[in-house]
Amino acid sequence: MKKVININFQGRVIPIEETAYEALKQYIESLRRYFAHEEGRDEIINDIENRIAELFDEKLKKGAVCITDEDVNAVMVSMGRPEDFEEQDATYAGSATDYAKAESSQSTTAQQVYEEPRRLSRAANDKVLGGVCAGIAHYMKIDPAVVRIIFALIAFGGFGFGVVLYIILWIILPVRSLQTNVRKRLYRDPDNKLIGGVAGGLSAYFNIDTWIPRLIFLLPFLFGMLPNLFSGFWWHWRGPWVAFSGLGGTFFVTYIILWIVLPKAVTASEKLEMRGEKIDLESIKNTVQEELQSVKSRGEKLGTEFKEKAKVVGEEMKDTLKQRTQSFASEVGPAARKTGTGIGNAIGILFKAFFLCIAGIIAFSLLIALMAILYSGVAVFPLKNFLLEGFWQNFFAWSVITLFIGVPIIALVVWIVRRIMRVRSKNPYLGYTFGSLWILGLISLFVLIGMVGRNFRIKTSVNEDVTITQPANGNMFIKVMDGKVRYYSSDWFDGDFPFLSLNEDSMLLNTVRLKIVKSEDSIYHIKLVKLSLGNTPASAENNASSISFPITQQDSVFYFPKGFPVSSTNKFRNQQVMAIVEVPVGKKIMVDGSIDRYDWFDINFNRRRGWNIDWKDRWDNSYSWEDNVQYTMTDNGLERTDKKDRNKNTDSKKIKNGKFKLKADDNGVEIEAEGELEDGKGSYRYKKSGDNEKVEIDTVKPATPVSPNPPKPAQRKITAAENKNAKEEIAGKNISEDFHPPFLFLTTGR
Amino acid sequence: MEQNFSQPPSFTAGRMREKSPKIMNIENTQSQMRKGVLEFCILSIIKRGEVYPSDIIDEMKKANLNILEGTLYPLLTRLKNADLLTYRWVESTGGPPRKYFSLTDKGAAFYAELEATWNELAGAVQALTQNGVNINSGNFNQ
């Protein structure tokens, strides 16, 4: 069963089978190509068409119902194929009697015979930006897409070198309208595939054996495996592993992208294009025959396609491409652009260049980042082991990385490569697939946050008394040990916040806080409160008690460890150590400046703010102090041994400008406020006040006048944090001490 | 020799030559020979009177000299563009008008020269292949 169409051919109405029509069209197209540079080519083509029409007419007059494939074939045989012309054509090659010349012209392809002189120029008709790449491709007789991809790599990988080169070439090269002289395109080869046919297509394109591209894709993986086999401690010598795995990753992603981007060579003409075979009449005949066969077996094919669809999701994206029976000419034929004029066009091109640049840079850097995350795996993402536990959390973490982060990157790269290769698919599945994969990633993200968050739900503390020898002379000196415990320093977290250092198995946390309180009896005590979060009270307690924080003593000097290790089996659960030093009345204490090495932060998942630094103080009877200053404990609290008045001593620089937050809780009345210091005026302005009892606060003055009888603050808890001064130890409790001017008396308008 | 002429060059042969261009093969030489006389033959047919291109093909076929129509049309166009040929439109029954070609004066002169050359060449070839004329005599180059 064949479809018959009516065509108006040189003034005659000819009924012709559709397949025959396609063959005829391609034949005439090939003639047109052959005579492209012949003087009076239109006339020649016209004459030939006329003659063909006449022959068809005769056929029909003899009683044929329509023109069939056989008729077209017969006409093509009698008219001759372009490659036959070469042999018979007497005058074409000029003084063709020159044997050697004739020999050489016959040994080359048909296209080259009528080729223009070879000059490097820009293509006027096939361009993305300036036609430079297409020009180079024409000169080198390769696929413009290949040149474009190489150029893009140079441009974005070579730090702008390619961009400069492109602009220079754009300026110096003349514009010509170039014939596409290479009938070779990169396809995926469905007949020669292991996975997606990418390697098969590449081998066909470069005319090499299939195993070569396959090996190239595979080798980096093999190399990536080797170091792992030989060394369990690969992180000692990470270089080659990352390099090879990175390379393997690159090839892997390249493969996936090619798989998505490259069309599958389904029709015979596509397969010819893939192998770069000359599209002449003979091969078109083959094409037609194979296409006929493929029409016959289409139903069957669709069935198997459906199976494939179900099997491979990625396959699905390309399957409609299979059904695409786009003709060769319209597919590769240069999409002639309307040459707009004037400034609008210039701006358009500039905008396009800019956009392509930006998109390319983004895609490139994102790709690199993805590569780093995906394939250096644990080495780059060390926190994973400390945060996640169990299969499901890891599973969701990976799906977040691949789907939520990776998919948009790959989508972007695919989009760009498609732009470069001018593959336009009308099929929306790709977008849907990417979209739904990304949404899956988003869901995974939420699930992961929920799961991890549950592990930070409950806070528990474990107390431990440290047995100490009483320091001589009633003088205690506290220092933080430096570097006695050696951890491998990490490439990724060299800073001291929040992790001192990190390796595969353990990380060193320095969330340690020092409190000084009055001792109940006449001796010094040191108590440790170990805190940890956990999923259940039991697990939190378990985490807390596994904190090891040994304090060593040398005479009156107490060395605190630099931090405490958390192993990957214990996980990171915001473990903290609060060291409480009880100083008896009349005894002295001094804290070394090295205490600055400690940091403190709370993770609180119950609040929407996520990580916040919470200064809430559970030990009400502690006192504020400064490091490197000796204090004596008195009945009223800590006093400086040198008796200097703190107010006078504290210079005005201690009054920080900036925002602060305040929360007060007094007998069930909660006041929450945020404010900002108005520079120079010495007063704060509030933006917001709590809503419990509609407290309105007009102004707050810094408490410069020291009140002899401050409001009894015992029941009141005030927490405040100055953003700029997060590290400083501030006890909101001691308003009466009037230590920091930001602690204030409220004048409420209640 | 005539029989060889009548064999249309086959596509497979062309392909083989592509693969081994260095080897001098028989078809190549034959086609070189054909090329040389093709124009002469066509002009000789046109000289006899106004002619329709497919008639040229038929006539040449009758003489066992096969030519592809696809090469004839370009050749005619080229000769026409060189003012050797002219054509006029002749109404045909049940179809668009057809092009009939005839020689111009210039074409006739051109043909005469070709004819002279051909006669010389044919005589020389004849002499060489059949009588074994001594090459040193210098006859060949005249």
C-alpha cells in the first residue's frame, strides 16, 4: 500500500508514489548540487526536469496509473547519476584529456570537483554567532558541530583565549556563502551499541573501530578503580584518585550528554550521513529501499520501541526522534537567517553573544562543580559521614545531589550543546523528564531535611566531675592546649569555625564554653557538662557521654584540650562541652587568651531560623570575665585583682554599633525586640515589640548611669546577641555590673 | 573496441577505482577516449538538421554509442552558451513546447575543424594499429 500524490512537474500533472517522489526530489537535488557552479545550471536542471517529465508523461500515456519507484529508477539510470557524469563528461573538466588530472579528479569525491578554491572564511549561511566555526569546519572538511564544541571548550576552559580568538577571526575573515561540503553528522548508531550507541556513532564518524571510543570511555573508570584496590588509605595521597575519577566522571557525563543530544541514526540516509558516505543516487536508492523496509516493519519496530521505553528512561527522550522522518536536506541544510539590518540586528547579535557566553560559563562551572561533588564523593563531601546515618539518609542525600543539583546542570548543558549542534527536537518529553527528576530531587531534599532534622530534636546533657589537685597559692590558670593532638588537616575546612579539622574518621569540634562560678565550699572544682542532640533522649545521652574532653594539670595551670573528637560512627549532633569552673571565695583565677580558640553554636531545628547562635544561659550564677585578666572571687562575684574599675577601664570601643536582638522573659511576660543602635546618639530604636501584652517600647537608653540598686534580675532572663560581637562572652545576666552598655534599662510605656 | 564503448560504466567499477586510484584500468582509458569524441559526435548529429535532444540520444544508441541524458543537457547548454548552437521552441502535441537545437555558423566552422582533426587522428590511429608505421618517421605528430 503506497500513497500516491499529484505533483505539478514542468507544466504536467503527474501522479506519483510518495516514495518515488522523495527519490526524485533527492535525485534532482543531487543534480543541482552537482551543477552548482556550472554556468547556466538552472537551464540544465530545467532541461533535465523537462525531459523527465516527458518520460513520465509517456509512461502515463501508455496506461500506467502512476509513477512508481521503478519508473524513477529507470529515469535515473537513463539520465545518469552525477558520479557517472564525471566519467562521461567530456568538456567539464576543461582540458580533460590530461590523463593525470582526470585521474585525480575521479579519485576525489563529487563535491570536490566543483569546489570553490579553498579559502578560510566565515560562513554567511550557517552560523550561530559569526559563522567562524562553520567556516573553519568547511575549510577542514569536518562537521561544524565538532568545531563548535571544541571551540566552546577552548573558550570556556581556556580562560577567554577562545573568545578572543573567535573575535579576531570574526573580524579578519571574509564572509562567504559556503556549501555544506561534508555530509557527515554525529549520530548514535543503533546497530552497533552496547548502551546507547554513542561509541558506535563516534567510531562511524571518525571511521575507526568501535572498541577505540569504548575503551576511551571505559579507561578512566578502570584507572579510578586501581588506587582504591591498592590502598585503603587513599586520602593520604588523593591526587591521582581524584584526577582519574574526575576524568572518568567527565567521560561518564559526556556519554550521557551525547546520548541525550545525539539523534539516533534510524533511516538509511541518516546512517549514510553518520558514516559520511556520499549521498549520491546509488546510495539514495539504497536509502529509499531501506526506508521502504522500515515502513513495512514500522509497526513491529514500534512494539520493540515501546519495550525499550519502559526499560530505559533516557531512551524515552529520544524515541520520538526515531519517528522523525525529517528529510536530510532540511535537517542539515543551513538555516538561512533573515539578515536583519541596522542597530537592532547588531544589538541582537551582541545580546546573543553575551547570553551564550554567560550560559556557557555557568554551564561549564556548574559541570565542574557537579563533577567534583559526584566523583570525588566522600573526599569532597566529608560532612556526609558525620551527618547522615543509615541507608535511607544516604540514599536521599545522593538523590538530592544527583537530581536536585545534577539534573538542572545536565539540562543546561544539554540545552547548550543542542543549540550548538542545532538539533531541535519537537519532543517535550525531555523537558518533562528533567522537570520530574528535579521535582523528585526536591522531594528528596525535603525528606532528607526532615530525617536529619529529627536527629537534632532532643538535647541532653551529661555531667562529669573532673578530679583535680588544688592549685598552689590559690591561683588557677586556665589555658587551651595547642596542637598536642594531631589531626590531619583537611583541604576543605582549614578555618577554625566551626570545625577545627576533619578527616575521614573523625572531626574535631571546638564548641566549648567556659563558665566561672562561685564555689560552694573552699576548694576549686571543675565540672563538665557535655551536651548533645539526638533523635531520642537515649541516643542524645549516648552521644553526649561519648565526648572525651580530658583536662590536664601542671601545678596551677590547667590545660584544656583544643577540642573534642567526634567520630563518623558517633555522628555530628552538635555536641558541646560546657566547662564550669568553681572558684572558692578569696581564690584567684585567670583565663588565658587561648580560650578564643573555642567556638560555640547551637543548632536548633525547632526554630525556623535554622542555625542560630543562642546565648541563653542555663547557669545563672556564673559571672562575666575577660581573658588575660586575673580575678578574685568575692562574695559578690568576680572582682579584678588589680581593682581597676571596669567601667573606666572598658573603653568606648566596646560599645559596638549594629543591630541586636533582645528577648526578655519576666514572670511570664515575654518581650521580644529587635533594634538598631543609632550611631552617635547613644540610643536604640526598636523596630518591633513582642505581642504578648502589647508592650510598647519607645526608647531605650544605654545604661550609662550606674544604678546602685539595679532591678533585681534574678528571675529575669535577658538574652541578647550583638551580631558583630558574636564571639564575645556576654552574660546577659549581669546587668547590674553594667559591663556592656547595650544592656539596658527599659523604659516601658506600659 | 566498439563493444567496449557500448558498455555503460558501472557504478561498482567507479567505486573500485576510488579505492585504488593509482592503478590504471581499462574503463578509465575507455572513458578518456569517449570524452574526446563525444562533442564531435553530437555536433555531427545536430549538423544534419534541427534535432530534439532525446533524438540525439536515440541516434547515438543506434550507433552503439551510449551517452547518459544527464550529460547531454549540460553539454548542449555549454555549446549553446559558446554560441556554437542555437535552439528554438517547437510546439509539441499534448505537452509543453520542446527545445530543438541547430548549429550556428560559428558552430559549423567549429565542427569543420573538429572533423579535420578527427580525420587526421583516425588516419594516424588506423596506420599505427594496423600497418605498424615506424614511429621515428615523425608522421604521428603531424
